[in-house]
Amino acid sequence: MTVDAAHHRRHLTVWSVASLGIGSMVGAGIFALLGQAALMAGSDVYLSFLIGGVVALLSGYSYARLAARFPSSGGIMDYYDKAFPARVIAGGLSVLYLVTLVVTIVMVAKTFGTYASHMLPGGDAPRLYTNAFASAIVIAIVWINMVGSHAVGRAEEALVVIKLVILVVLMLAGLQGLEPAMLTQSPSVGPRALLASVGLTFFAYAGYGMMANAAGHVRDPGRTIPRAIYLAIGVVIVLYIALAVVVLGNLTSAQLAAHAETAVAQAAKPVLGNAGFVFVSIGALFATASAINASIFSALEISRELAHRGQLPPIFARAAWGQGTHGLVWSAGAVLVMINLFDLSRVAHIAGAAFLVCYLAVFAAHWRLHEKVGGSRLLIGAGAALMTVVLLALCAHLWHERPSTILMIAAAIGGSLAVEGYVLWRLGRR
């Protein structure tokens, strides 16, 4: 279910909002990241998904309190604006969130391209094919959003059902052919590597923030939103750990290393053969296409809203063609450049770190607005502390393994603040 679908119901129930969250979380992230996380965390990948879920629950607590007090469709941008008087901080964080969405589109499109290219005869297609498929799906969905996204929006619920059915079939089949001895074949890693891997597994939960946007469409936000967030994240924790068991219980370490980017589909081969691989890969294509559409639509709306608020240059809201804006065109151009320059692992790490920074700011917003919002300062502090540790561990890992990625993350944060500062300067604000 999408936020658009929520508008058609006068009052959403706990189950309706939870379905929105589950549909947002269970999608492209798990198809792209499970193999990458398993390479980082080894046999501790189950614990990595569990810790990521705990971080998401603590973050969801702050989201729930903020959404209950400020029920609106603005979500995270409204929380920033209300919590941080310095416009450059509030606007810079909102711009960073937009940048995070753009990087997420790159990661999801790369995942689409990887699964599509591996379905070609011969299986291991060159990177050129992967990038070509990824670029094509982005161009197609940008065009659809510029023409009119209503038809795609109506298909979102069906796509959520399809991907969940495929994942459930994979789990049921995979558990039957599971070899318990394979679950511990990968080496156990130390605390530093484990926490660094949570930077990736947390990304697979990041969609829970969309539930806060539904607060304006429920009868009692103070009761419904918290229950829905905890229910959705709890269900997804169980699902992700089960999927990790299926993947590691059906693939050898060598197979996992060779096929990390399509690990979920590869896990279907031992029990369902090539037909199983194709079946799950089709599910991945549905999930990633759906996620790309949702992210592009969100990026379009956020860039337009930020321009109207004076947090981005006005040209970002100016019409380009059809329902599209210059902001959408420029975002699409940036996506296409990154698709063809960066590999999936690098993009995933950048997106994971950027989400952690944006969601850390939500903890800060809750703390600053505590007198109006209420809630336990202990839970706010514990969640912020745990997320900070995860972010630092991820950055330390990247600094050792891929220092250039750290520079890109810093550039994204610094660039977002600089853009906001420039806009405010042009508008003569202080």
C-alpha cells in the first residue's frame, strides 16, 4: 500500500497502517542487501538483522511520538522545521533526505539491472548490461511520472502482494531443503564488523518512516501509529531473519561470494532449480520497479515542496514537461550518472550512512520537542546512542576498506548544507 492509497480511506486502522509499513520495508532493500550484509557479517548476519530491527524499533518510537503530536503528510521535513530554528540546519537536513532518496533510487535501479541481466542466457552478463537495464527502468518510470503516475499508483498494492507471496514461497521451499551445517559455515565476525554490517541491514528497515505520513488519516494517531509501527517492524524482523536462514542454509560461502548481488534468487536454485531462480528474480524485478516508482514520486513531491518552502531554488518546482519539474529532470540525470559510475556495494553504503544521519536527526528533533511531544528520554537517548555507534562503526569500516566512500558521504552532507545556505543567502534570510 502506498501513501496515495491511504488518501482514499477516511480512517486507517492499525492493520492498514502496518500494511503500508510492511510494504515499504519489504522490497528492494532485502533483494539487494542480504547478500552484501552476509559477506560483511558472516554467520552473524542473523544478529545483524536483529540489531538493525532493534534500532528501527527505537527510531520508530520517536517517529510515532512525533507523528501523534504533529499528524501531517509532511513527515520528516515537518519535524526538522519544528525542531531546528536554524533554517540552514532544518533545510539542509531536508535536502540531505532528498539526496538520500536519489541515492536509494540508484541502488534499487542497480539491483533491478543486476537481476535482469542475470536472467539473460548465460547468466553472468557484463556490467554494461546491468547498467543498461538500470538506466532503462529509471528513464521509463521518470517518463511515466511525468505523463501521470495514477495507473502505476493503483498497481502498487498488487505489486506488494506479489513480492510477499514470492518471498513466502521461497522461505517455505528453502526451509525444506535447508542444511543446518551450512548456517555456521561462514566465520563469525567481531563486534566492529557486526555493527558496521548493521549500517546495511538497517537500510532494509528504513521504509518504516512512511507510516508517520499516514498520521493525518487515522482516528487516534496517539494509539494507532505506535501500534502499527511496532507491529510492522516486528513482522519484518522475523521475515528478514527467516530469509537470512534460508539464504545461508542453501548457499555455500563460495556461492555467496560469487553471487552476493542476487543471493536471494540463488537460494531458490538448490530446491526449485533454475525455475526457482527465475521465479524469485521476477519477484525482485517487481519489487525494485515498484520501489523505484515510489521513490521517484517521493523525490518529485519533496523537491517541489522544498522549493515552495524556500529550501531549494525555485527552479526545482518549475514545470519541465507534463507533470514533471526541473528538479525531477536533474535528479534523474544524477541517478543515471551514478548508475554508470558506481557499483552496488558503494551505493548501498552511501545510502545506508545517509539514512542513519537523517534518522539520527529525528532523535534530535524528538529530544528538542520533548515538552510538546512527550515520551521517554531514556528511549530517545538509547536509540540515538545505538544508532550513533552503528554509524561510527560503518564509517570506520569504510575508512579502512573504501575511504573514497567516506568522502562521498561527507560531500553529500556538506553539499546539502551548502545548498541550503546558498538558497537562504539568495533570499536574504538569516
